[in-house]
Amino acid sequence: MIDLEATLAIALLISLTFYALLGGADYGAGVWHLLARGPTRGEQHKLIGEAIGPVWEANHVWLILIVTILFTAFPTAYARISVTLHIPLTLLVIGIVLRGSAYAFRHYDIQDDELHVRWDQLFAISSLISPLLLGITMGSITMGHFPLSPDSFFAGYVSNWIQPFPLAIGLLTLVLFAYLAAVYLILETQDVTLQDKFRKRAITAAMLAGVIGEIVFFLGQSYAPYLWGNLISSTWGVTIILGTILFTFAAVWFLYTRRYWWARTCAIVQVTLSIWAWGIAQFPYLVPPHLTIYNSASPTITLQFMLLALFVGALLLFPSLYYLFRIFKGGPLLGFKRDHE
């Protein structure tokens, strides 16, 4: 039987997965907004705006849930993470706020004035920086070894997240989010020119993610030995790694052959496997090598109420999100196009 701590850790991992697949793709769309070039630049911006407009605020519910679970169920780990990594976390929050504000202002601003261009640029740049910082934070947590009594400010609050491993994780996160966004955007339009443009970008991003993933795997031997050891020394770890590689090649093949619904499905499975490989290999640690889900957990009564709140919340959240996506994403979600496109 799974204990309360493990159950809430699984809920944390599920929330992180949904945030990557949904909110992460929104960040990736902002990256393509920044990189849009050529005669179809305006059409690309319009497609991106229409794709993320109805759902981007709702997708952040998963980030709120991640913070809530960590703060309530594992307060000791939350305190260590939020203090040691307060610089990248603060910059991440600033990036998220600027991105959301810029998107709202650009939507209601006059479309052809100079200020609208500035809102566009702020939205795109924030979309580039935020996933990078999110990945750096996750890489730092994976690496662990947060000092209890640092000798200096730099040693305590800077050196932890400017190491090669966290920076590589940050870059991988950015590329994976851009990859997801490109795959999703293909099914958001019937314009063959735009589909082909994002198809090429998705293939390029997938290949680049593969290269960066190899670098991360190599760096993990030195910077995250516990994670790396669990992945290569266990049957399940090798199986997940091979599965991730298989679905990556399958996604690229389906993109190449223009079977976009299957490409999106494989991309979702690929990213999901990557996240769960990290989560399972990290178990039971939240911050290696000292803080686990057990020694950083709240009292049992708090965990019980937290689990009850998650259950009741899920009864409200999932039908609401389904309804939202069915209304605004029914066609692309199920593989056919909306009538007004």
C-alpha cells in the first residue's frame, strides 16, 4: 500500500507533468513568437495568439498546485528550496508576471502602434527566459547538496544554480517546450504553409533536444550521481530511457510523414516519460542527499487533509478543464479542424 507521503509525491509529479505539457507549450509558443520571421510572420503571430489565448491562464493552475503541495505537504524541502534558490525563483516569478501582463496588454492594445510592438517583445522574451529558469531550478534541486551554513553569499545562493548541469537542464527544458509548442501548433491551423513551417521547427527542436539530452545524461554522472545511477542500473530506468528514445524517433517520423495527430501523441508520451524517469529516479529524495519525502513531510493529519483537498479539487478541476479545452480546443484536441478556420 502506498503511504501518504508517496501519494502526495506522485500528485506533485502529475502536476509537474501537466504543467510541462500545457503551460510549457505556452512558453514554447512564445519562443516561436520571438523567432517568427519571413512573409508569414504576421500569420504566425496570429496563430500563436489564437492558440494560447483561451487557455494560457488556466494552464498555470498546475504551477499553483505544485507550489501548494510542496509548501503544505513538504514544508522543510520547500523552505530549503525557496531560500537557497531564491534568486532564480524570484527571476522566474518576475518572468511569469511580465509574460502574463505583456500578453494581456498586447491583446487589448492598439494593434499597429509602437507600444504594441514593445508588449510583443516583452511577451516573447519572458517566454524565453522563464522556461530556462524553471529548468535551472529543477536541475539545481536534482543536483542537491544545498549548504546549511555557506561560507559566502555566492557559495550559498549563486553557485548552486550556475553549474553546467542545471544550465544544461534549463536549456533542455526550453527546447522541449519549444518542441511541444511547434507540434501542437501544427494542428491549430489548416494553412499548409504554416503547418510545414512548424513541422520543420518541431523536427529541428526534437533533434536539438536529443543532443542536449545526451549532454545532460553525460553531466549527470558527475553532478547527479544518485539520479544517473538509478537510471542506468535498474531495469525500469533502462526501459524508460529506451521508451523515450523510441517515442522521439516515432514523433520525428510522423512529423516527416505529416501524420500530425500521431506526432503530437508521441511527443506527449516522450516528454511525459522524460519527466517520470526523473521523478522515479529521484525517489525518495526531494533535495539530495538529505531531504526526502519522509523526513521533510508535514504531520500525518496535515497530509490527510491535503489529500482530501486534492481529491475534492480534482472533482472540480478536471471536468472544468475538459469543458474549457473541449470548447476552445475541440478540433485540434481530437485531430480535426475547427469550422471557423
